Amino acid sequence: MGKFLDRINKIFNRMHSGHLRQLIDRVNEEQGGRNRTHPTPVPIGMNSLHEAAIELAIGFDFPWFLVKGGHLKTGQAVDVLASAEGHLHRFQSKRIPGIDPHGTGCTYSAAIVAGLAKGLTIAESVLLGKTFINRALQRRFEIGPYQLLNHLP
């Protein structure tokens, strides 16, 4: 447990020193922008999101780290899976308008773990989770002012 807490302190100190905070701020500043030099318009905030994902994977010394970009102010909900070696997987879906998607992380992570338990790779498991959470959002229940995820098939 001591090594884990040391890693947490290291990350906290890096965040406090401003390096990671600058990456996060850059993602927030760039969200919704377009990179005009790329042949296909890509939100330039994605570069910072990718960089932050790799930084977190390295900093926490985890084999993989998933950064959710569901709150970026673009038309897409983009998540980035990064390894400490710099491997990136990007999972993108169309943002569902008119809903407040807070609280989806638990369902998303449970679906990812279910994929891993079935023997899928980490990337396949995240894709499974992303697909599952999107379906649950699209088929949500609306009861008065509340929007509840529909976990049923």
C-alpha cells in the first residue's frame, strides 16, 4: 500500500506544480476548436486529452488509463485509453443532446470490468462499455425532471 500512496503523492505533487493542471486547462480551453492544418477537422482539444491520458498512465504507473471526455463541449463524447508506453485508443460517439450525463461512470466501469471478466482485451472491454453506456443513455427513462439510465437490454 505504501508504494501506491507514494504514486498518489507523486501525481498530486505534479498536479499541484502545475504541469498536469496545465494539460487539463489546455483541454478545457481548446474544447470545441478545430485544427485547420489537419485534412479532416479534429477538435484540437483531443491532442491535450491524449497527452493528459498518457501523462496519467505514466504518473500512476498503471498499464492503462482511461480518460473520459464526455463533458467536452463538442458534438462528440470522446474517451481516450492510454498506456504508459504511449499507445492510444480513441472511443468516440455522438453526444446525445438534451441530457445531463452525470453519474454514468459507475455503469461504464462496470461494463468494462464485465468485458475483462469475459476475457476481452482492455480495448475491446472499453468499446463494450462505451456501447453499453450509449445505449443506456439513448433508452433512458424520464420520470418528471429525472433522467434514469436504462440498463435493460
